[in-house]
Amino acid sequence: MKIVIALIVFGYIGRLVGQDESDHDEDDLDNPYYFNFGSKTTICPQNASCLDGNTHFLCAKDPMKVSPNCKRFVLVPITRKSRSNMVHVHNGLRNKVAYDKKLANMNLVYWNMHLQDMAEQYLHLCRPYRDTCLIIGLNGYRVGQNTVFVPRQHFALLTEWEGRTVRQWFLELGRIKITSQDLVTEQLKGKMGNLTQLIWPSLEFIGCSAAIMFDGLFIVCYYYPAVNESLKAQFTYLKADESCVCPKNRYTCSLLFTSLCGIDIEVGGALITEFNPWNMFLLLFILFILYNIRFSRV
């Protein structure tokens, strides 16, 4: 009996904070904010035309076929560690901006495999410039895109390419010390592209990929939702006695990134589940049973 209950306890605790070293190809099913952009078979939009008039690359017969115009193409494997690093560096910088600027309603972002698929398929086109087909899924959801092309002579800098990539986007204006009003003004001047998407408060999902091509490394990230208004309209500010305020669809603040809104799902391969009252009651109940079994046999 003691062995059975002990297994239950360790299994329960392991489910809360246990390490998961597997490299999943699925979004975290425990994520209550999970969003599915497509059907079970396609993420091709019904309205498949792009701004340049071409057919959407997501609707190609073989979207993972490398373009004949490509030279020296090698897709970089996106592992669970890569996804975790990219999500954490996004959230770290977003948390810094929210904390420094006293911003409310800044979302924690999560990885989405459909957006990763879109990034990988775009890379196979070998177009190291901006996408003209910024829609995904049967219903045509608008997405944003950030890109960077790193020449081969700088490959030595890419030992931690996820962090360095996002840092380059963050430093788009060439300086670190900048007020929220400066951000609003620079966006209106059209001087912010990658940075605007990076610090967009309503952002929820990201998906990225990278590939070597044309003697360089091309890195692409897609974002949902896309920027659709000014930062001035998006920015809301905390009161003097507030540290984190969240929108209705994000009812709690992160325990890890304390200025962001959302639950902590995946941290370095660990699955973190909130200790709600029911979880706490169940854990205490099991420990109570173990305690009684121990002393009943003394």
C-alpha cells in the first residue's frame, strides 16, 4: 500500500515539475492558449494569392522542395532546445520592456508549430527578403514576419543564434535607453520593423526557422497576431501600486517573467503546472494518508 501511494505521489510531483527531454513535434497540449491555424491536412489559405499576385507558397504541391534558384541550401534543425531558447529570449526582452516602461497587458508568448512550418516552407523558397504572403490557415489569419540574414564571415557569432538574432532585432534603433514615447514616435516615422513585432503587447505565438543559403544564414520568425495598429493604441500603463495587469483572456501573471501575462508552460524542458487550490488539496491529502500509514504501524 505504501509503495502504491508513494508511486502516486512521485508521479504527481513529477507531472508538475518533471523534466521532459523528448523533442516533441507538437505544440504543448497543456497550453490553454493553444491556437490551431489549419485543418489536420493543410495550413493553405482559401484565398491563396499574395500581394505580388503569386500563389501562396503554403499551397504548393511540395512546399518543402528547395527552389532551383537556391545555392548551398541546408535547413538548420529546430530542436526542442532551439524552440525553448527562442521563446525565452523573446519573453525575456518583452518582460524587460514591460517592466522598464511600466506597461500593462503584455502577453507571454508561446511556440506554435504551424508558424514554424510556415517559416521552414518560406526558407525553401530561398528568398532572403520579406515575405509578401503574410497569411496562414484556411481562414486567412494575418501574421507578421521578422528576418535577418547573417553573412558567412560572421558565423562564429552564431553559437547562440537564437539569442543573438532577437537581440539584433531589439537593437534595431541602435540604442538601449529609449522611452515608451520614443518607441511610439519611431514607429510612426517608419523606423521600426522587427522591433515593433517583437514588443507588440497583444502578441501570442511565434514560430521560427533558419537555413544556410547563398553563403549566409537566413533566419525567419512568424508572429500572431500581426501588428495592426500603432504602439500608442496598444500601450496601456500600470498604476503606481501595480506590478502586472492582464487582459481578460490572460487571467494570470507569469511566475518567471513577472511583468508578462500567461501561465508558465515550458521552462528548459520542464512542464510547469500552476498550483491551483485543487492541486494543493490533492497533494496534502496524499501526504496525510502517508503520514497516517506510517504512524499506525509504530
